[in-house]
Amino acid sequence: MTTAEDIMHRGAQWIPVHETLDRAAQLMRELNVGALPIGDSDDRLCGILTDRDIVVGCVALGHDPAKVTAGEMARGTPRWIDAGADVGEVLHEMQEHQIRRLPVIDGKRLVGMISEADLARHLTDDQIAGWAERVYARSGTTR
């Protein structure tokens, strides 16, 4: 059985809720990622911050990314998957909620992230096609 842990990208890092968006962007550049999980002071997942969130939700609105925090950008119910979850559960979670990045948690610790690129490296063409059809066709937008 292939698990979330088998396909995830290891080394994901939290961005604290109090950290500013300019620092988040710098961390994304350093880690070469397009998204960071947002964690509170108890290391609980509060959301995910994407590079697009910073541009569209802050900069394009004329806000200063040095004054807006990651926590202010956290919206909705954060989604995650257990490291031991079967890849079918991973696909279901991402499809059901139309998300393209999924934090992987093991014992309340962030251990990795699953992105579209991770799926592409580990799944069959049919699995990828089915996933993309359900995530992109229903959403009508890019996230």
C-alpha cells in the first residue's frame, strides 16, 4: 500500500501566524516552494499560505506585505492528511476539497507536503488524469 508518507515532499516548514507576508515570501524563495502551512503557537494547522495569496490577497489590494501577517490570510478549515493514509485517501481529500497542496501530519507534527508535482511523480497517468479532472473541472479557477 502506498501512503501519504511515501509520496510527500519531506522537510515542509510552518510559517507562524504572527509572521509577516514579506518574510513568508522570503522563506518560500529559500525553500523553493509555492506554499507554506500556517501554524499557531501550539503548532496547530491554521491554514496554508500560497504565493498567489500574497500577490492577489495583499499586494494587488495595495496592502503592505511587511504589515500583513500569515494569520490574517488564513481562511476556511485547514485540510491535512495523516502520514499513514492510503494514497486513495490523499486523492479523495484533495479532490473533495479541490486543493492542490496537502500538509502531511504524523503524531501532530508536520512531516511533509503533497503537491501536484508529488502526485505526478508517484501516481499512474490514469490516477493523475482522474485527479486533475475532479480538481480543475469543478473549480473553474486556479488556486
